[in-house]
Amino acid sequence: MDEKTKKHGFHPVYLLLIVPFVALLWVPFYNRIEPQIFGIPFFYWYQTVWTFLGTACTIPVYLYEERKGK
Amino acid sequence: MSANPVALTVFLVLFFATAGLGFYATKMKTVNLSDLGQWGLGGRSFGTLIAWFLLGGDIYTAYTFVAVPALVAGAGATGFFAVPFTILMYPVLFVVMPRLWSVAHKHGYVTAADFVRGRFGSRGLALAVAATGIVATIPYIALQLMGMQIVFAGIGLNFTLNLPVIGAFHDLPLLVAFLVLAIYTYHSGLHGTAIISVAKGILVYVAVLAAVVVIPIELGGYGKIFAAADPKTLLLGHGTESNLGPQFSFASLALGSALALWLYPHSITGVFSSSSRSVLKRNAFLLPSFTFALALIALLGVMAVAVGVKGMPEYAEGYRIFGNNFAIPALFLHSFSPWFAGLAFAAIGVGALVPAAIMAISCGNLFTRNIYKEFIAPDCTPATESKVAKIMSLATKLAALFFVVALQSSYAINLQLLGGIWICQTLPSVMLALYTPRQLNASGLLLGWLAGMVAGTWMAISLQFKGAVYSLDLFGVTIPCYAAIIALLLNILIAYVVSFLVRTISNAPVRDETVAEDYL
């Protein structure tokens, strides 16, 4: 760990926590019907799938902090 | 709404057996309920699994089971903002709440206002945060009472009572909901509630998973369900050059709600009752499993439209009284066999009871610690403290009852959005204060809070308490934005500017009892 990281406690892995905000607050990206899955419009399944992707973004940050003993 | 005897029996047995479990659990643990730390925080002892059930039971409320699907059924895509909301609140839980947990653990804080009192040495600011917490929670409790009322009415407990003095009393379901909640909270405290949260979690998952499998099969698949939806509301409307449109209000509702959620007294109680920081961090990626259930329940709103329960004569009375809030109960009655409908109703009923109890307990804590002990009776005994907390929690429930009667809104979700406008105004004092050692001070935060509260309440009044999206006209562009965000931006701006001015002109000593290490 370099000096700067130590000082501010910042590591690029924390950027993962911003990803869900970009993916879900940029509404025009997913406000559409196609592509559908099992007849479910994109708008609905995209957001539902993000319940899992959000978790996938958090776990690496958790593992990083546990390893650092934070 | 005539009662089906099977559905009614299953419902009554499950609902009251679960509530009874709360009393029993409390007796078993020989918990001293006259100690506020026990009644109100469960002794800060809950590990990952119990915290998962308790926080899940605490955060996913009648909002999830009744209000969100009602909005989806009535207004379409807009109602789905609850999904990004309940996803985006978890990075906030992960990053912010462990800091608050640590400093609370170190100094024995029970409420957010305790922290503000210690952090800024200001009784006035702590009072503002405590009072806001109570005021914002009342409409949220009202939403839970409404959820239980709808369940009791839907299952058939809706006969008219002829009282000698008052005359005919029609609102028996609401009265029953209130009494169940009041008696339950008074006797059980947080330990009992943690136990029934487990039962709630199981009931909810069983009911939801059955619904999303059974109903689409009956209807011939998801394709047919969405084909039956109103094409005009299936997606959000697009903005124009002069109006950012529904896509913007959707995002602002999701973000504002996500920022507001952890500030609520009942969320903070849930967070403080966890046994460590790691319990919170693990739950930041375990709790989204409840968000998945929420998304499925939101989809049930689309299914209610496809089934067409609104037009069926047997549910006409329910729709007449409760509007679209009756969509999910009607869907369950229509699609499930009577015994399973009873189970699903019990899931919604317990689903509203658990958070309502925690909300009322938290309001009791806030009043006792930050208003009663601080300003009225500083030397009261722990037993008196606990008694005052219980009486105050009853008072908040009465206020919530008044809210239900006064604001019978067509969408129950507006009650929660209203609370969100107010609670968001404590964000600078509670959350930003965890990060800004010197930039913010009590005077700035208090003025910012005041400006946010006045602006937020004014916007809510101008919307006649019937909505929470305020259309802001800025440089010729209309920005339809959740009022909580607009008020919060004003609040933060004033808080920083005034804090800066106060810091430059006066050199009053900083009264901060916390140090940087307390937050780690």
C-alpha cells in the first residue's frame, strides 16, 4: 500500500459502490421495452436483476475491508 | 367483503400465534423490560442472521407489501422507483452506518440525537433531530396501520359496531389494527420483535414466491401479463426540452428515499441493535435479497391489472374504501386457495406489525432520552425512563391513527414520501457530521435544518399532501423533483455557508466529545 492510500484509506475497489448509482439513476438507459426476457420488458427485469448486481458490487469491497482488518 | 371461514381462521391463527411468539420470547429471555437499553435496543446483541431478519422485518414494511404494488397497479412504471431505492440504500448502509455504529457503541448513544448532542454539544440541534425523527415517523406508522386495516378489512373483519353514544362505528379494522399494535409494542420490546421478524421473513417469502409462480401460470405467462398492462404507463414518459419529465422524478424519488431510509429512528434502532460493524457490512449485501422480494411484489401490481381484480364485483367495496391500495389483498383472495390466502394475509399483517412496533419503540426512545431527560426531568430513574418511553410510543401511535383518518390518501405511499421529506433534513447533522471534523457547526446545521424543514413542508402543503414530487422552475426548465432532495440541497448549502461564517467571525470553543478514532 502506498503512502497516499494509507493516509486517506481510499482504494479503487470503493469505486464499485458508485456503479449501482450510475446504473440505476441514469433512467433513460433502461426506460425501454426491448430486449424482453420471458415477455418481461427491459425496464422491469433490468432493475430486478440489479438487486443481485448491487450485491456483487458490495462483496469485493467487504472482502477488501475484512482483509485489511478494518 | 364477506369472510371466507377457512381464510379467516388461517389468518387469525397465524397472525395471533406470531404476535404471541413475541410475548413468549420476551418471557423466556428474562429480559428486564424496565431498562431502556433492553426494551429499546435489545441489548446491542444481534448477530448477522438475527440482524438480517430484524433489519429486513424493520425496513420492508406495508410500504413494500401494500403501497408499492398499489402504485404500480394504479400508475404503472413510476411505482417501480422503490426497486432502485431499495438497492441504492445498501451502499449507504455499507459506507456510512458502520461509522455511526462505532461512535454510538463507544459513547453509549441510543438515538441519532444522542450522537448529535455529543458531536456538537448542542441541545438545540439534538432537539431538532429528535423532534424531526418523531414527526417523520408518524406518517410512516400511519402507513403500517393502514396496511393492517386493509388486511383486516379484506379478510372479512369489517362489520359495523353500534356504539351507544357514538353511533355506528364503521372503522373497526382500523381500531383492531391500532389495538393489536399498541398492546403488542407495550409488552414486547425489541427482543420479542426480533423473534417475530423471523416468522415474518418466512411468511413473506413463502407468500411472494408462491404468488410469482402461481399467478403467471394462471394467466398464461409474463408475456400476457405485460400485454394486458396499459401501454401508456408501462414505461416512464420522456422529458422535453422544457421539462425533464417523469424519468427525472423517478430517479429523484429513488435517490431521496435511499438517502432518507437510514435516518429514520427505526432504521437507526435496527442498526444500533447489531453486535458489530461487520454485521452491518455483511447485511449490506445480504439484505438485498429482501429487495428482490420487493421487486417481485411490485410486479404483482402489474399482475393485479392483468387479472382485472379492480373490475370484479366482490372486490368493489374494498376498492371503494381503499382505492388501489386494495390491489394486492384482492389479488391474493382471487388467485390463492382460501387457506393460502389466509397465510398471505398473515404475512402482510405481521409485515406491517413488526416495523410499526420498532418505529413506535424508537419514537419512545427519542422522546425519553432527548426531550424528557434532557429538558424535563434530568434525574429520572431508569424505570421512569422506560415508562415514559412506552407512554410516548403509545402517543405516536395515536398521532398515526389521526393521520390515517385525516389523510385517507388514494396512494398510501404518499405517507411514506411525506416522512421522507422531513427525515432527510437531518442528513447533514447525522451523516455529514460523521465525515466533516470542522466544516460544520451547530448554528449552521440548525439554520440549514430550519430552512429545509420550512421549504419541504411548504412544498408538501402546496401539493396538498397528495404527492411528493414538486415541479421546480429553473431558467425556463421545469424540474419535477422529489421535494426531499430540493429541501436537502437548500439545507446543505445554508449549513455550510452559515457554519463557515460563524467559524470566521467567532472563536467559540468546539464542543465535540468524539475523536476521529471513535468512528473506526
